[in-house]
Amino acid sequence: MTSLKNKFCPKPFEFFELGRDKLLGGVQSYACCPSWLPVELGNVKKNSIKEIWNNKTLQELRESIHDGSFRFCNKELCPDIAMGTLPDKEDIKDPYLKDIIENEKTVVSKGPRTLNFSNDRTCNIQCPSCRSELIVNNSGPQYEKAKEIHDRVWYECLDDLKLAIFSSTGDPFASKISRQQLLNLNGEDYPHLAIQLNTNGILLTPEMLGSLKKIHKNIKRIFISLDAASESVYNITRKGGDFKKVIANIKHLVQVKKEEGLDWHLQLDFVVQNENYFEMATFVELGLEQGVDIVYFQRIVDWRTYGLMGFSKHAVWKKNHPNYHHFLSTLENPIFRHPIVRMGNCKEFLPVRGTFAEGAS
């Protein structure tokens, strides 16, 4: 791994993730994906965003970026560190971030510019890598509490907000909280707000997309998680899903993007695991066939859905896994050199052969 001494990550200075309710632990918040930066910032049930945003914890996180140690980060799993895509400090052009770098600020003047709603795990499918049961929270006291926090955080962050992400732990169209907010938003009222949709794509039908017409220009990124290139593997990795329906919805997204001249970034996501690694190359072909912008790979994360010892059976990228060498051999396919491919935290497993690994990053 190259030195991070002169690298910069903007996340702790502008990113706020609203985590899920941990019951006794309250609703925690994060400055990045907690799998990559597992540091809790503060309990949103007890504290306002203003109280959390420049607290001691965040100041220490920001200091770790300034000194180049990145000591709180999981350097193995963070895609930007793994891929070597963190920018050099001198390459930052944003005046706000440039001032932060030059003056090594740990207390910042603006609130979060990116807000990631991860507080609602409601989803219409049950992926084994993510959950052991179907999770739906669309009514009742728990729903009301979640909506109250969701709405409060939205309005507390709105002044400086540039990007809203729906959502990283469930599906925004299965979640009543996220779905209603998206349907009620009028893009003309928020011309400078970009929206990112993280979805399994099943409920993003032509009808739903039509209902979102008022924010078509606000939508900048649509990430669709597939984890498969065939229906048979999809039925294993995406339990309860509908492969044919997702593909049809993707085709419609590409069509609308072209017809309306929209600058949507369309991305297909693939969580690499023992159940699907052999379809990685075919997944690239699927992305090319559908006309999306990026196909993205990342390793399966241990979210304790397989029990204490079960995760190792699925982590095919571990050296002691029986299919590890076959996993490596699949990455020798030259299709991973294609510009459409982003290898995320799987990049280190690519064979270094000329410009092979560089072309696939």
C-alpha cells in the first residue's frame, strides 16, 4: 500500500451518515460507511447535528486525515484506499476543502454537505449477505420514531446539503419513509441538491420512475445491486428478488436517460462472495450489454448474518478459502481491463501484468 501521508479524504469534513436505531445504543451517526470507518460520532436521539458535527470524536477523525495516518480507517476494506483513488492534498480545488487542508482545520464552518440515510433497513428482499430475515418497518411506533428522526436530521442538514443518499441499508422504494420523501420532493425547490439512489432495482419500475419526474434532474447517481449475472445465481444472492424485472427496469432507466438527456450515473453493484465470484466476468458483459456507466465490485462484509463462524465460508477472497485460487484465476480475464470496471476493494487481487491492474481500476 502506498503512503497516505499526502492524501486527503473529504468524508469526515462533509459526510454524515444517519445510522439505524441500535435500541439501547440509540441512533448512531458516522462520518463514512461504518464498515470502512467504524467510529460512532454521536447519538442522534440525544444530540442535534450541530452538537455532533464538531465534537471531539470528529475532530480526532479529521486530525487523522491531516496527519496522513488514517488511523481510524479500515485500510483493507476502504475502496478509495484499496484502489489508490484518494486525491493528493495539492490536487483539491474546492475552495472550502482547500482552506481546511491548508489550515489543518478540525473544526469546520459548514454542516454536512452529504447526508446518507441508513437509519431504515426496510427492504422488499432478504439477501443472505445482509440479513437473516425480511425487515419491514412501514407502520407502528418504531416507524413513527424513525420518521421523526429522519425528518429532523433532513431539516437540520438542509442549509449546507449538496447530496442526499437514499439509502445504504435498505431499499428507498420499499421504505415508506424514503419513498414518500422522494415522491414529495420538488426539484425546483432544491436546484442545487443532488440525489443518489441505492436500490435493488425491483421497485424502480417505469411507473415509479414516472412518479419521480419532479426530481429527475436532481438524480445524479443510481446504484443498483445485483450480485449476479444470471437468474439462477441471483435467486441465491438476492433472496425474494426478481431478476427479469430488474433487468427490464434497467433497460427503461437507460432509455429514459437518453430520451431526456439526463446526466444520471448508472452503476451495477456486485458483492463478491463464494456464491457468485465465478460470474464476475459475465457481470461486466451484462453491464456492457445494458449500457450502464460502471460495474462495481466489492468484497462481502461480515454483518453477522451467517453466525459467528459462518462468514468464512462465503469470503472467497480469503487465502484459506478452498476456492481462493480459482477466484484469483477468474480475475485473469482481460475483460477486467475494460474502462467500465471498478474493482473497489477487490483490486489487490488483480494480477499485476503490465497495465492490467491499472486499466481495471
